[in-house]
Amino acid sequence: MLDDQQTLLLDDFIPYLLSVLASRLSVGLASVYEQRFGISIAEWRVLAHLSSNQAVSTREITAQAHMDKSKVSRAVARLEEAGLVAKRVNIADRRLVELSMTRKGQRLFEQIVPLALDYQRRVLSNLTPDEGEFLREIIGRLLSKLPSTSVDEN
């Protein structure tokens, strides 16, 4: 039997609350672009990552986007099939395949960005500007103290 100090209430447990928040935010954002553009959450994350990087490997996306390798691979395959992502062999290390967005992928992403930023603005409208900045700071501080090897379950 747990005493009062050892009671775990999910509604007060920060890891659980952050997981629920992240899931709701992700699903909410997905509703903005999924129906209109036919892009899944995993595909959106791959495109978003590629938009910030010239050419990267699936391994790098898996690590930096905190996604399961199989999800990234499936998303990349669907994006490549749709002509949104291109693959090429890395000249320095022929075992690696580099991914980059095609022009078609860039045009699609440019249409999604304003919708994503508007979604973020609407979510943060529940906070004051100072609270929004404090939230970013707190999230950054928490992320800086956690290992970056975890993989997203979404």
C-alpha cells in the first residue's frame, strides 16, 4: 500500500500531462493539414525536419525528430512516392542515403507553414505573451536536461 507521499495521480503527474498535451497538440495540428494536403503526422514531421536541413539521412531524422525508425521509413517512402522527397546516395559514405525536399515538397510545405503558425498562435492565445515565452523557456530547460535518445510513440 502506498502512503500519501507515494500516491501517483495521473492528473497531477507532469510526464503524463505533457504527453497528453503533446498528443492533443499534434492531433490538432494534423487536423489542419491532413484533410487538405493528405499528409500524416509522421510525414509532416519529416517535411518539417527537411525544411530546416539541406540533405539528411533517415537516421538523422529518426534521432532529431524522436520518431521510430519504421515510421520515418514509411513516411519517407510515401513522400518519395508522392514526389515530395528525393533520395540520393551520400558521396562520402555510400551506405547512407540523403533525403531532401523536392520543389513540389517545398511548395506544399510553404502552404502548410502559415496554417501551422496560425494553429500555434491560436493555441498560445490562451496565454499572455510573457507566459508563452516562459513556456518556451521551461520546455527548453526540461529538454536540455533529458536524454535525446527517446523515441516518440505517436
